[in-house]
Amino acid sequence: MTEEETTEPVPIVLVDDHGIWRDGVKSLLEDTEFQVIGEAASGKEAMALLETMRPRMILLDIRMAGGDGLDTLQAIKSQHPEISVVMLTTYDNPTYMARAVAGGASGYLLKGVGSKELLESLRTVANGDALLCAKDLTRMLRGVNPEGVGDTDLIKPLSTRELEVLRLLATGLNNRDIAHTLFVSEGTVKTHVEHIIGKLGVSDRVQAVVWAARHGVISLETT
């Protein structure tokens, strides 16, 4: 994924109670395709900002003096499901990761991440791809509570091919790798993923995997 693939500025809001950290990220994003349009030091401030601005992406800390970032995540996704939220935290905690992804986060990054990796991660999210690697996805899925297993009455049935694609999504593969695995075009895989998301009533591919884990479509012992 290259910088040239994103043509329009991607508006971002930074939510963290450390001003020095916000300044550092803002400086890093200068002269890139990402534009910081707002900053907040707490979840309450973040929700107030969203009354007047619409970023495409939010970088959100988990532990803040003004409240829990995971609660803020749920509030954001409840009121503004179209906004991508990436958790950026010091806590390498699978329980936090599971809560974050189950709550609608598009990714989970540690604050020790390098500048190059951070930019590549933001570009991945901006282009609609899954940010979690296979190892992180596995850790996250093991923290998912499998309530409602077998409750398929709430969705439209998935086709055999869609179930196959969904199981491959759970391994952390991107569309290109899935296409190679199934010997189909990348465009065909993209269409299958869109159909899966629509049928399950979720917001993105990661949420589709969370749904699959909760409903027993994928086995947590083999992911």
C-alpha cells in the first residue's frame, strides 16, 4: 500500500490526555495524506468535538484521566458508526484488545510503534483493510465471549463460498491472499466480503470475524 493510493486528505481526531503525545503524532502526520482536524484530552471532549466535525478516523487512547477509552469507543461507534477508530495504547493486553475490536475498533496499536509502521497502519485502515495481523486476531478471538452460538435466525444465510471467505478472514488474510487461496480474482473476494458484512449487519470485516467467533462459525481452537 503506497501513499499515492490515498488521494484526498484523511481527517483525523486525536484523543489522549497527554498533550506531548498528541503533539508528536500531529507532527508525524504533517506533510502526509492525514490531516489532524481536532484534539481531545478525554472521551467527553471527543464526543463534544464530534457534534461539529466529522473525521474519517480517530486515534483513541484506552486509559485516560477523563475516563475509559473503551467506553468512549462504544459511544462513538453507537452514534457515528461510519468513523474508523484505532486504539493506540501502552497496554499489550488481549482482554483490552478483544473488548476494543468487539466494540467496533478498526485496529489496536501500541504506542511504541515506529513512525513508518504507524503510517502504514493508518493507510491500511483508510483503505478499508483489516489492521490486525493473524497473531493479534487470534489473541483477540480467544477473548470473545461465545454467547448466542448457533443463533443464525438473526441474519440472512451465508453461501458456502461466503462461509469459506469468512473463515479465511479469521486467519488474518487480506483480500489478495484470499484470492490466491481460492483461485479467484481480488475483485470477487471484495464482493464476497461486502456481501458478508451486509448479511451479518456489521460495520467491517473484523466485526464479521467477531460475529463468526460468537456464533460458532469459526473454531477458536483452530484460528
